[in-house]
Amino acid sequence: MPLGDPAEPDPDSTSFVRLVGGRAWSSRIAALAERAQSGPLSGRAAQQRHALEFALARAADPRAAAKAGQAERRVLAFAQDAVRLARSLPAGPRARLRALLAEGLTGEATLIPLWHLLRSAALYRERGFSVEFAGLAEEAPFDLRITRDGTVAEVACETVSAEDGRPVHRGDWCALVDRVHPELQTWLAAHPGRYLLKVTLPDGLAGPGKAAELQSRIVALLAAQKRQDSSADAVLKLDPLVLAGAQTAAALPQHLRAQFGPEAHLAVTAGASGGSVFVMAARAGRENAVADAVVARMRTAAAARLTGSAPGILSVFVEDLDRAEWRSLRETLQLEGAVRRFLTEPMARRVVATACASRMEMFGMAPPDAAPDGELRFRNPGHPAGKLPALAPAVTSLA
């Protein structure tokens, strides 16, 4: 199935549910639905993180499936791929596939790592490679064995959360905003106006303990009607929010993002009476290091998952990114620079190429939001197999 032309969703989506297990699937969707109601910002974040699972759940309703957009059709197409793969595998490998599904439907995990594997296989087939799921079939340390014109390569598929490179964790920020939101509304009712609270966190924000402490400091700052509160852990500064006269409330998020950049964490609380607004903008004391987190995973995978008996490809899915962050990583060359430096290291001697992708590519967005050709590829100039014509579709980048 061509990735650019998603198949129509199967009106009978029970095949995937049967593969997962009906009871396990129903329990998971119920748990995610409850999580989506956990708070305004946390709930929205849960919906975004588990969009894939929610899309599959909606497909159970034929009326919803008929209205599915391109992104949902692609999700459903990979679900069909999972079912076909399961049917093609003998008992042992099929059990390993089911274990991957179960793992992706537990706790904070998602199905993204498995979908990344299925999507990678589809990409290589489209480029003329025959594909074997060696990880499932043979318990090989790598995931895919691809072959073209007699040349073989190993592919290890990895998923890295951008949270690993963020000093201010998005989940903790969402939880903080949800907890402080009612108190901000109460404060705005007593102090109408437009306010901007700038929060600088030198050591970042990670864990519920730090979030609770920061909440207490914000509430204390407002109760004391102070303009600033500084410590080694956080600097809070309350200023008037200045907006252009013609600027509407609808344009506020875009204005704030342009002012504070893609790495800032933003939250807007509107007063109940209208007109009043309280904006929080948080940044860490150091820049995000998402590209470094990606490369750290590449180093680990190169050592542990590639055998060296064939050219190795590291295919990394960068999760928990929005489109602005993904564009920034690519357009500022942060990701490219980090990966190219990695490819010069001795650790990369087994790696002929790397590939990076995100939800923007998985869900079929167009450039510049997504990378051309479905992923960002970098060839290792020091690997002797890098110039083999048979591997060119897998190692040559269109970016």
C-alpha cells in the first residue's frame, strides 16, 4: 500500500481488536478516556499523545470511519498492516508481536513504536527493498532485514521522547497549569486586567514535587501582590501583558509563540467576565537538548542492536513534538549537526545511515511541517557501503 495514498479504512475494524484482545482494548480505551478528562491542559495533552489509539477506537463506529481524514486513514492502514503481519507469522513470532501491542497499551506507553516499525517496513518496500521482520521472526537484535539487488542491511527502529531532552517536562507543566488555573481565575476576578507571568527555571521542571512547590510560590506571589520572586530554583516576574490594539484573543497564542519561541511553555487563563487574561510563559535556564537525546539513543542502539555483519541503519522516531518544534529542529540544523557529529564517532562504525521521523511524517503532513520523502536521512560518509547503488534509496536524503 503506497504511503501517499492511504487505503480506505476497513469498515470492520474488529480484526485489530481481536489481535489485541477485546477486553484489553476496551479497558485501555476506557482508561485513556478517563485520562483525557484529567484537566483542561493535561487532558488535551493526553488526547494528543494517544491520538493514534483514539483514532482506532473511533474506527469501530462505521459513521466515524466514513468521515476519517488522511491522518486517521493512515493510522488505520497500519493497523491493517499489523493484522496482516500477525497472520503471516508462526505462533512464536506472533506472540512476540502481541507482546509489543500489549506493551504499547500499558501505562504511559503508546502504539507509536510499533507503528514506527510498520511504517519503516512500508517505506523500504516502496523503495524497492524486500523486508523481513527479523526481530519478530528470529529474535534478532535489530528489527528489519532489508534486501535489494543482493545487498542486505539491518534496520534498528527506535522511539525517543523529546521529553528526554527538555529541562521543563511538558507533562509536569500541564499538571501545574491545571492545578493553578482555578486559583488564577479567582485572582483575576478580584484583579481585572491583563498580566504576564514570566517563569525562569534554571534547573528545569521535572516531577510532581517541583510542580507543587512552584504552584505554591505562584499563589504566594499573587496573594502578596508582589511583582517578583527569585530563588535558585525559579525566578517569577509579573508584568502587564501588552497587546497591540487590533490584536484579538484568537491571535494571542500565535503572538505569544512568536515572542517566546518554540521552546517556551505557555498557558492562558481567561477571566470569567471577559477581557481579563493571565498568561504564564516558562523557560528553562538552558536550551532544550532534544537533538542530543536522539543521538544518545543512536549511540546505545548502534552498540547493542546492530551486529556489524551487514550495513546498519538507525531509524529513530522523535515523539512528543509539535510541528513548530520539529520544524525548528530541522531548519536550525540542530538535529542534522548532532547526527552528523555522531556519524564521525567510532561508535558509528556499523552505521551506514540514520533516519529520523516524527508524527508529522507518520500522519502525512506536507513539507515544511514534515521532512521530504517521509523522513530525514543522513549517510555515513565513512562507511564503505554508503555508496552502493543498491542502498541508495535507503541512505540518500532528499532534505
